[in-house]
Amino acid sequence: HELDCRERLNTSSYVNVVLEEEEVKAVNLGMRINIADQTTYPSSFKVHNITLNMIANLWNCPKPADFDDYGAFPGAGTVGSTEACLLGGLCLKFRWRKWYAARNGLTEAEVRSVYPNLVISTCFQAAW
């Protein structure tokens, strides 16, 4: 096919496959570092917690009782936007269940039989 191996014509994904020379140099600096391994690179965990705290503060989240012990809001970092969307959806689901049960005097088992309508904008990330 005429588009095969012509990376500048890759319009089928949001992944950038064309890099400028400076970008290649920057990538090569960290190529052998696995920042996901927080036992080997504890400073990556610090960045994770700082990011969680920024997002929690942005959303005006109440500080958990153990905030002073851990220095961070509870949360999970994700590798990509799909994972973030899925985790966000699950958080929304469980938060809604708790709110709906309290509002209508339902037990946890009873609220599971009620399904909310979820309206999602066209800008939402596709998650599979």
C-alpha cells in the first residue's frame, strides 16, 4: 500500500510517530529508565503524589483523615487517557451509588438495581 512506512502520513491515531532531532535526543536521555518502577525511582512516586494533590485541589476534594500520614490524596496514576477515562467512570459510578442511596434511603443492594443515565460529550475519549 502506498501509505505503508510513510510515518508523516500517519493520521489514523493520535500517537506522534514523527520526531524532530531535539525530541529524539530528549527521548534517548531517559530511554533506559523505567520511571514506573517506584521502588527503583522513588522520586517518580513523589511526582505522582504531587500530581494527585494538584488534581484533588483543582476539584476541591476534601482532605482524607490520613492525609498527614501519607501526604497525598488517594488516587491512581494511569499510563494513558483510556485508563483515566475508565477509572474516572468507575469513580463516578460508585460516588453516584452512594449519593443516590442516601438521597432515597436505599441499601447498597437496592441501589445496584437502579441504573443512572450518563450523558457524555462528543469530546470524550473512546475507551475499549
